[in-house]
Amino acid sequence: MAAAVRFFIRGANSRLSVGTGTGGSLGAALLKLSPSCSSRSKTQRRHAAHFTYQPDPVPTQYVIFGEDVAFGGVFRCTVGLRDKYGKDRVFNTPLCEQGIVGFGIGAAVAGATAIAEIQFADYIFPAFDQIVNEAAKYRYRSGNLFDCGNLTIRAPWGCVGHGSLYHSQSPEAFFAHCPGIKVVIPRGPMQAKGLLLSCIADRNPCIFFEPKILYRAAVEQVPVESYTIPLSEAEILQEGSDVTLVAWGTQIHVLREVSDMAQEKLGVSCEVIDLKTILPWDVETVCKSVVKTGRLLVSHEAPVTGGFAAEISSTVQEECFLNLEAPISRVCGYDTPFPHIFEPFYIPDKWKCFEAIKRMINY
Amino acid sequence: MAAVVVSSMMGKMYGLCFHAVRQTAGLKAPWLLHRRAFRISAVHRQQPFDSSLEKPQFPGASADFVDHLEFIQPNVISGIPVYRVMDRQGNIINPSQDPQLSKETVLNFYQKMTMLNTMDRILYESQRQGRISFYMTNYGEEGTHIGSAAALEPTDMVFGQYREAGVLMYRGFPLDLFMAQCYANADDLGKGRQMPVHYGCKDLNFVTISSPLATQIPQAAGAAYALKRENLNRAVICYFGEGAASEGDAHAGFNFSATLECPLIFFCRNNGYAISTPTNEQYRGDGIAARGPGYGMLSIRVDGNDVFAVYNATKEARRRAVAENQPFLIEAMTYRIGHHSTSDDSSAYRSVDEVNYWDKQDHPISRLRHYMTARGWWSEDDERSWRKQSRKTVMEAFERAERRLKPNPELLFTDVYQEMTPGLSRQRDSMWRHVQQYKEHYPVDQYEKQ
């Protein structure tokens, strides 16, 4: 595959500890906790887990492009690729998201595997028409004569501590409403590689949102060889009996801490589920869990109204109504644009999730 | 472009002699500076910097200084000239420009244009009679379709807007399949999912049409880029109207195709109207051709009602686009004789006299007929018998399409993704259960069964 991804450890300024998923069949995972600010050891701060994928099969019609992709990208995701694969495969485009996605669709229709980078998910909206009206509908409207299944769109996603309105957004809910595309969000490096490779191989246009705070905060020992993680399969990271916690991306790490807190302080056993694929989402795994526990908490940074927690909540109450012990809880961002200085008050942190669990248990 | 700064402080720390300092776009906080050494050999260089020259050194433009204040005047009174080969009566003006196509080829041009015209008349009527839901005619623009289609290779990809049925017809798309799409019957290659005239054909390299305007323009650039990399002598042509050229996607497509060096022909059908909006409300500059140079694109304006001019321009553009890997912009001036669609009555915004002028005095079909009759290639008898035969052929296809059932409603749920998903499978079962229970309220008999 044509993409190389770098993930850095950041010792400083991280509000979360990063764990790894269950299921270690892909090799040992290294746990790295980043608890407090430490500006002292610079060698520890810059430690890259750099991996490139396997050599391409022939023909080499894999291309990656977007703004500033050629020099390595503003998050270093494409560093080294141009030298390795050539400037006709790794290239800059003009500054135009509707062009980037439109161009990617056309390249995919003509048979290339196109990996289009949008610099921040906040800037994906000019491409919304191309994604929703074109990419998602290409196969259906042509009667399967044409498709752009070879298109993958990648974009940095989610809050980062200081990103404010336009460098923090989580727009997955806008795209969840669009049949024909897939929306995927990894929680860490190992998941990112497997899920991204699945998106690239998938014969449907995929949007892959990469939690930007994890570019620097997460480190794992990632297998060098190619592997895929299936799409539309949620993963139970931790089994529990009293309440189901569902999230994706960065928020998984928050919920893992909350789960420990709940066990310790309330004696409550939490089942933590990483949804991973927002569309099409794994209804069965979530519902099965709620049937068992009777309580559901869904958490995401995006604003609560119309956020994806609403879709999960609605489906679960349809499927598991009589199993519910308490109303489904959504711990999400407020219905405001993402603020700058007020971020600590805005985000659905572990205390808000903890309080929500308490209320559900005592309902 | 990347700005490179040498930092000696870095040199000490890493023991390397060359470093780049970067700031991530938009995240200016100091702890996000990336200090990383990397080779810059692959990075494009600007012209060498030499402050001794009295010439602008800006990376953004290659130009001289000027010491008086003067705004460049856009030239709309005397715009880009219109290239033509025949006059309005079908006489060749400059013999060197006559493509000297064979009688067989020219007759084929004529028959394709008239067959299209006949099909348009019959299908427009069928919408009026409530047999199909919608239709768009191509009256007056047949020359743009046939002239450009003839200049391409069959393997060239076509991205269209919606008024290019003649391109598909020229390539050999059968009448039955045109009708099947308009009737959305079980023979439709598109499986009945789109409104009439949204044709597509993989075998003929004609990408399925979509309603949103200009979305095909950046897609055509991407397809051309992929075809360039394949190096199989294939080009892309992208059709759009002068109205669609106002969309942001048009700007995106032009810019991408030029910067990424794509073998692509942009073919703008400037037919005077975007539904009811005339060109003087669509743009203030000199049409679409004048925008090409702004993107660094070679551009030409042609008489779209002159099938040879369209042919010559497209042929040359195609040859050079593939040989030189650069896009070309052809603005074909023409006139939309018909209404925008069956949902439009253009007498609300233009005069009957204006329409009649183009229909009677400057029509691509009559021009070509004059050219043929002048050479003794086509007589009155030929015309009469061809009109009769083509109408009969169209009517037969029409009647076949009328009788055909609609596709199985199963096809409502397929091709959303390549694979069927559990959710859609459940919804499909739910739909059938519902229809089974309330079947007298659903037109089940008009559709193919399981």
C-alpha cells in the first residue's frame, strides 16, 4: 500500500492514558501511559512508530494526494512517501476540498486506488456535495456500471486541546446519514493501520477520520506486515455486567478510565465497546450487550443534538426496550460550536461520564 | 510551497547538517513545531533567487515591473473569435480547414444527428402524453455532440452533464437502451434508479450522468490523471454548459487538470441559456473560453453549429492533450432551440422569433445537409426515405419499451454498497412483508416478479 503513517509519543500535555485493545493475535502491544507534563526528557518526547506497508502489487495504481501531502503533510502522515513512490503517486493538489474529493472520485472511477487527504475534518464541508451526491451514489445510480469504491478519504478529527471551532470538529454524524459511504474511526495506532487498510481495500468509498490528538499521544507496537481489521464490527474491549459504554476514537480512552473509576468507586461493572465503524454500524453487538446489562451510555465530542449517539439510542430503544433499566444516557458535547478557551468545560470528560453512570445505576 | 529555514541549534542536537522547521497549518502553538530532517531533492524549487536583477523575484508570478497604474481591461466587445469551417449555408470557407471526411463518415454524422432529433421528438411527446416522467431534448446542439464524439477514440472516457445524448448515440448506444432508461424498464442498464436522460454505458466509456451540475468536472480531471498514469493513449472529455461553468466544481476541475497535467478536453456547450437565465446574467467576462488562460489552459472558441469546426478542434485538442499531458478548453457556441426540459416553457423568457432564427437559419443539421447536397451525396429522395425509416426505427423501439415491465423492486435495495448489509437486508424484508399485506395499494403487476 502506498501510505506510511507515523505516530508519535507525546510525554507532555496529554489528558489520557492509552491502552490497547483485547485480542492480541496480531502481536504484542506496548502500553504507554502519559500521565503528566514532562518537558524534561526530549529523547522520550520524539519517538516515532513509523511503518510503511507492503510493496504494492502490480499495477501500481495507488495514489495519495491532498494539500501539503508532498512534503509529508501537516501531521507528518505522508513523510517519505514521495521519495519512495514517486511524485506522480504522492502529490499536492490545489487548495480546494471539493476538487480533492471530486478528483479522487474520478481517479477511482477510472480504476486507480485513490487516497484523498482533507487537512482537517473541519474543512470537509466544501466536499460534502461530492461525497453525498456523487461518491455515495455512484454505484447505485449507475446500476453498478460505475463505482468509486477505490476511494478513501482521510481527515484528522476531534479535539486536540486548543483546536477551537475549526480544528476540533467531529463531523461523523453528517455522513452517518448518507447511505453508500462508510465512516470509520480508529482508537489507536494498531487499529488505525488495520482499519485504514480495510478502508483502502473495501470496494466502497470510505471516510477515515483520524483522531489528531492521538497522532502524538498514542504509541503501540504495530506489526510491520499488512493486516486488516474488519469494518462494521464493533469490539468489546472489556466485558461487564451492569452498564454498556459505547464510544469511538479518542473517547474510548476516556471510557476506559471511567470504567475503572466506576468499578473502584461504585462497584459497577462496565462493558466498554469501541464502535469503530459509524456507518454501517454494528447494531447486533451493541444490542446484545444492552440486553445483558440493561443500561447504555454513548459518548462523543460532537454536539449532542443529532449526534450519532442519537441514532444508537433510537435503535437500541427499538430493539431492547424491555431490557432497559434506565433511560439511555448520551454524554456529548454541548450544542455550541467547539470553543477555544472553554474546551475543558465543553468536552464529555470522565467526570461527566462517571456522573451519568451514577444516575443510571440509581435510576 | 515549502519554506526552508536552516537552524544551527538543531544541528547541534541531531548532528545533522540540514534541517527543516515546519509549523503545522493552523496549530501555531510552540509545542507543535516539528523538527525533522528530510531530503528536499523531490521538492520543486522556485526560480533561483538573485537580488541583483531588476526583475520581480516573487515566486507567484513571472512578469516584468511596470511603473504606471493601469487596470487590465477585460475584452468583452471583441472577444475570443469563433472558429468555423463552413458558413451558415454549409459552404467551406477556407479549404485547408475542410477535414475532408469520407462520404460514408459524413452521411453517418448526418444520420446520427437526425436520428437523435427524431428520438427527441418522439420521447418529448411521450412525456407530454404521460408515458415517461421527464425528458430533455438536444435540439440545436446535435453538431456539438456528433462533431466531438467523432474526434475521439472509442476508449476515451466521457463525463457528461445531461445534454450529450448524441455522443452516446454516435458511439452506438442502441435506441432500445435509450428508451429503456427513459421508461426505467427492466432493460435499463441503470436498473431504473434515475430520472430519464441520465444515461450511462460502461462498454462505451460513457460515465453515468448525474443531476447535480458540474460535479463531473473535477471527476474528469481525476479520471484523466489515472488514465495518464496507465499510459494507454486514452483521453477524457468532459461536457458541461455555460451555466454549470459558474459552479465551484468547474473552477476546481480546471485548476486541478492544469496543475496536475491531465490529458483532458473540457467541452463547454454555450447555448445561451441556463434554464431561463441568459448568458449576460451568468457571467460578465468573455464567456468560458476566456477563463482558460487564467488557469494556464489552451483554449478555443468554436462554432458549435458547424460539425466540422467542432470535429477539427476536438481532434487537435485530443491529440495534444494526450501527447503533451495538458488540458484543453473548447467553448462551442450554439443555441438551445428546445425548452430546458419538459418542465420548462421557454416562451416565458424568450421570443419565438429568436428561437425561429436558430431553427431556420443556423442549424447544424441543415448546414451539414447543404454540404452534402452540394457534393451530390444526399438528395430529396434520400431525405424523405431516411426520415421515414428513422422514424419507424424509433417508433418500434418506443413500442417495445412501452410494453416492457419495470425492474424487480428487489433492485431498490442493491448496489448501495458493493455488498448487501444486514441493515438493508432487514429493511428489504420489511418492505416485502408490508407490500404483501397491503398489495392492492402497490403497482406490483407493473414490475418484474422474483
